[in-house]
Amino acid sequence: MKELTKKCIGLISKTLVELGQTKSDKDILILASTLAEDLVRDWKMMRWDDIEESFRTGIRESDEFHLSVKTYYKWIRAQKKLIDEDTWAKNNQEQYTKRRELTYRKKNGTGLLTIQKLLK
């Protein structure tokens, strides 16, 4: 859990900078700890790069300009929906076109970690 919290601190800090916000170190630690707990509890089947991509896309494409738990839940939920739609299309052998939004996922073997691996 400690490794995951460290990664969350980095992600929260980067997100705040990209949104042009400032928070105290204490606030960043609280928000990062909350994110780590939420990932373990509610999003443990997602990969870390999926979480990073949800934040990246959320910053650039949503109307949410204030980082909060509600904001990152919207971003992660939107990313999970894309992944689920992509998986459904593959599993149902439809005419399949790779989703542009998921091109970062083709980095197999690059050492990207799932949330579960960060907990060990």
C-alpha cells in the first residue's frame, strides 16, 4: 500500500500542477491516501496506466477544473467504460477497430504495473 500511495502522491501533484492549482502538502497526502484506498477498494482490477490515462484525459477533456474525489471518480469511471466497451467488442468478435483512446495500452512488456502488483 505504501508504494501505491507514493505513486498516488506523484499523480495528484502532477494533476494539480496541470490544473493550475495549489494545495498544502498535508492536503496532497490526504487526497493521495484517499485515492490509494479507493483504487484498492473500488478499482483494483484496473491497471496503473489506466488510472494515469484517466487523469490525463480528464484534465484535458472534461469540464472539471477542480481536483476532488468526485472529480477523479468521474474520470476513472469514464476510462473504465472505454475499456469495457473495447473488451466487449473484442469478446464478441464484431468488426473491431482499436479505440484511439486506448492506444497507450499496447505497451505490453514495458513493466507497467496493475494496482494489485503495487500492493504486494
